[in-house]
Amino acid sequence: MRAIRQEDSGQWVLNAFLLVTAIVTLYPFWHVLMYSLSDPKLALGGGLFLLPRGFSFNSYGMLFQNSGIGQAYSNSLFRLFAGTLINVVFTATLAYPLSIRRFLWRTPLTLMIFFTMLFSGGMIPTYLLVNSLGLVDTLWALIVPSAISAWNFFIMKNYFQGIPPELEESASMDGATPLRTLFSIILPVSMPVIAAIALFYGVSHWNAYFDAVLYIHSEEKEVLPVFLRSMLNYSAMESAREFDDSAVMANVSEETLKMAAIVASILPMLIIYPFLQKYFVKGVMIGSVKA
């Protein structure tokens, strides 16, 4: 009986710790959201923002009147979907043949890919290569150089190695080509790892910043993180000059505009992530149990 009570008390302590950790983790996001919805004059008082102070959408109104954020969203969405699709297809078509034990060059090619995880050409040689390919100042410069991640390749390769070889053998006996086997047999039974890898790539594309600064020179091709950087470095008074609505300008401050820009940038991932978070755990476990 005493052991049961000790176990219950330990569970209560663990639950309390997890609750405090969740609050500490989530509150910064909540603070930014509530600040962005507050009246600028009331928000200047600082402190904790559990609810908006003088509810106002003026900061979002000014933010989305700027045509730049719409273009940045469009560029980021293109990078997200096109880049993730290319990443998953290229990673799968590379991982599948190297997961087949009878493939002659399997080991040396795998070691070459592993080598890239330890050493890289560096920023300047990479930039020179991208420039020589004519990709600088195009959105493809953000997608093509990172078409395959060695880490994600190994995760997918290990998963493919765990698929019963009888599936491939039966498809081969029916006359299926290796490519047909991959897309008709292997990939349909590999949806957990595909979802995990797609999520890894998707989050990476959405949050990527440095490569866009390095390769993109035109404002109309800016992605959302770069636009957000420009917005955070842009004072509200300077931004307000672009708008004709004096009533909106009078009810927007630099800080509320910054908070609105932050919310606008992270909201898509905050909506998607809770539905796909389990695949992160699945992907990590896949890479940890297979050699």
C-alpha cells in the first residue's frame, strides 16, 4: 500500500513538473500573440500578457497591407512544397538501391555519402558552384543544393532495409522494374518514414534563413524569414509612410508591428506541427535502432 502511495506521489510530482515546463515553453508564444493583439499605448506598460490589452487588429492590418509579405509568403510556400517534394523523391530514389544488399557498389557509395556528413566544401566553394550553375537570385538556389540530406538518407535507408525482402522478390517475379517496385510496393508501405522525412525537410525549408540571404538579391524573391528580418529592422514610423490610412497609423507601434510579423511567420508551422509531431519521434526511433 505504501509503495502504491509513493508511486502516486511520484506521478503527481512528475505531472506537476511537466505542467510547469509546458507553461514555461508555451508562454513566450502566447505573450507574442497577446502583445500583437493589444492596443499599442496600453502595451507599452510591459509585464505579463495573459490577455490582449485593448483588443486591436491594426498591426495585422498594416502588416498585410504591405505587398511584400504576400510575395514572401508565396516564395516560402513554393520553397516548402517544391523543395520538400524534390527532397523526398531524391532521397527515396537514392536510399532504395543502397538498401539492397546485393547491390555491388552499396558500401563505397554509402561511405562517400557518410563522408559528406563530416566534411563539406564550405560556403565560398558552394556559392561559386551555385553561381556557375546560374542559380543565384533564383528560388531554385534554395532547393537544388540541399536536394538530399545525408542524415535523412540514412534514416530512410535503414527503414527500407527493415522491409521484408519477399515484397521485392514477389514484385520482381511479376515483372516489375526496380523503379516500379519502389513507387508501387516500397513507398506505399513506408509512409511513416516518408511522413517523418517530409516533415524534417519541410520545417527546415520554412525556417531556413542564411542561404536565402546568401543567394537571393531581389526583394521580390525574398522568403518569409528574410522579410521578417527586414521588418524587425524597420521602424514603425518608416513603415507607416507606405500607408494612406492615418487612423491605422495612429494605432500601431513599432513593437506591436514586430510581434504581428513574428506571429504571421510562425503561425503555419504552429498549426501543422501538432498533427505531425508524432512522426518526428518515429523518425528518430527509426534512425536509432538500425545500423
